[in-house]
Amino acid sequence: MVNFKFVILLKVKSSLPITWPARLALLLACLPLWLLAQPKYEREYRVGSQQLPVEARQFVATTFGSTRVKWYKEENLSGYTYEAKLRWHRKKYSVEFDSTGQLQDIELLIKARQLPAATRHQIETYLQKAYDKAKITRLQQQWSGPAACLSAAIREEEVSCAYTIHYEVEAFTQQAGKRVPYELLFDEGGKLLSRREIIDAPNTNLVY
Amino acid sequence: MRIPIAFLYVLCVCMNGVAQLKNEPGGSIISFNLNKSLSSQLQLNAKWESRILLLRQGASSEQGLQYQRSDLELIATVPAGLRAKAGGGLLLRMQQGRLQYRLVQQYALVRTHGPLKVGHRFRADQQFAAGRPPRFRLRYRISAQLPFSGEKVDIKEFYFKAANEYLPTLRAANFDVEIRGLLVLGFVPATGHKLEAGLDARLSGTLLASQSLQNWLALSWYIPL
């Protein structure tokens, strides 16, 4: 790689009347190549339906019919999962499966006003008490339970088994001057179950 | 790792068009952008930018690559509300042995809409140089970043970035609006780092009888510290 960079510079030197500051800038522009050697720990990318476990494909086809589905594979150090993103009856769903195609949960994107009044009150009260300032930026209703049961519930058919509803809230918070985005999980009644900080890539390239 | 061939093709066609401009030679803008959090409130951004002109035969008595100028910009920002930042700083420009100063004030925010990230930047700057009247500008830039695959840009993945900026400018009694358009291909080689390459087109004299277009090959490296 180093030899390659110098060959480029030598060629530039021999063929063009290039000044030293320009040559230095070109050399600095080549430096990021060493970053390519760094390892990668997490990745999400599109996959075709033929690469999926049959169970995952069958669940989505049975529950949502022939709607257009975008499939993603999420890899990290502990393994991988599959996620289907789709629109159905003007609602945005995200369906997650483990590596063998077993359903993990279904998430439905909703607005805060679509929350049950008591749940919304509980969540808003928590945010007011826990932080100086907080703003909900994304809210999803999360369904988990037996696959057949969830499929029936989503399709608003008669459900004869139990399933769980949680609410996943992404909120931008400020506490003692520190601004942190969190992903918060609440139960159906609005009680906090878990909280984790969202680590987002810096947006320097959109600001400067 | 899929390289978007169509994007590179469009870029090459555009750059070929650049080379055909006679009176406004373009070239390359190479920038290094360092960002450092000094505290939970205060962030410092340092940007080094150099311009190299590509002179073609016929456009000038000279031809080849020619170093034009370098800028060093330092901007400090603090939170302004939950998701926006306000700040100010100074730009020093070194060109042909002369130093120019620019004061900068800015307010910026970034919103996320699914996989799309949209940034809005409002800026004002005042430029001073010996022997020239000061120049005052108001600037608004909207920029958007979209990953090639998935909901977010992961390490070792590509993304598109497009930006559009409007720069009303007042110098002495002359008023003009410059319009800039940017289309780049970005790549994340490591956590926090971003490499970008693309076309930066700048149209000036939009309120005047004659307009001039300058096209640049923009190369940027964003580095977290």
C-alpha cells in the first residue's frame, strides 16, 4: 500500500508542474488508507429473501400477505439476526427473527398520541422526573409471544393465547447539562423495564 | 463491499464537463476536519482546507496542478436546546502570501428520518482583508446523508451525501447570491471517521448579468479526537 502511494506521487512529480504544498496535500489525502485495515464489529445490510430461513419467510407471508418486504441481516460479535421491514395497511412494521428463523418480536411504529392514555401519562411522568429535558423522537409498540398468536393479533383475528406488549421509546434527554439519546423500554402500563444509551455516529460531516 | 459504479460514472462525466470550462478553472478541494469534545458542553472543530487548481491548456498560459490557497477554520460550539448547537469561530486564509480573517457564527441541527439524516446549518460570516472592503455573508445549507444499505451507516460501509447551500453576499455596494451543490460518496473506515469524495459545484453571480460556475473535486476526511 505504501509503495502504491509513492508510485502515484512520483508519477505526479514527473508529469505535472505541481508545487510542494499540493504534493503534501495529496500525500495527506492518501493517509486514510491505513484505516481500511481496522476490524469491524457490527454490520447491518440488505439480503435477498432466498438467503433467509424458511420459517421467517413463511411467517411474514402468512401474516402480512404479499406486501413488499425489505430484509436485513444484522451481524455482531455474538451472532446475527434477520429483520423484515414492511408497510402493511399504512402502518410501518419491523419483524425480527433469530438466526434460525424463530420470531423474536414485532415492532409497530406509532405516534405518542396512539398510546393508551394511562400508559402515555406514565411514560411522560417518568421522563419529566428523570431528566431536566426530554423529547421522544421515535416510538414503537413491541409485540412478543408465540408466533401463531402474534400473527393472529396483528391480523386482528381471534387470539386464544397470551402475548406481551411493550413500548420502545427513543428519547433525546438532557440531565445536568449532558445530552444523551436513550432507548427506553416500558411495559404495557408505562413502567420502565430497561434503558440503554444510543451510540450514534457523529454528524460532523453534516454540520461542518 | 459494493462500490457504486453508476455514481462514479456520473462523477467522471461531471468532472469531464468541468475540464471544458474555460474561464473558471476548477480543481480539487482537500480538507481535514478534526472534532474534539472538550467537555459535555463544549466542542471544538478544526478544519484545514487546501485548494489545488487544475489548469488546462488554453484556459491559461500555465497548465497542470497549481496550489491556490489554504484555510484554517476553528469553530467552538455549545448546545442550543436539546438537539441543536450554536457556536462561533475564526477562519484564517493564506493565499499568495496574504492573510485574510473571517469571523463565523453558526447554528446547526441534525434530524433523523429513518435511514436519512438531514442537517440544517445557518451561518453568518464577515471577512476582512487588507486593501479590500469587508465581505458579509448569510448562509443556509441543507445536507442529507443516506446509507447504501440498512438503516444506518456502519463501519466499512458507503453512503451518499448531498448538500445545497445559499450564500447571499454583500461586499461594498455589491450584492450577490452564490449557490453551491455538493454530491459525494462517503465511506466509514473506522469508528467516527468519514472519508468523502465527490463533486462540489459553485455558481456565483446569480443576480448579475454573467454567472460563473466552478466545479471542484471535493476530498474530505472527518477525524474524531
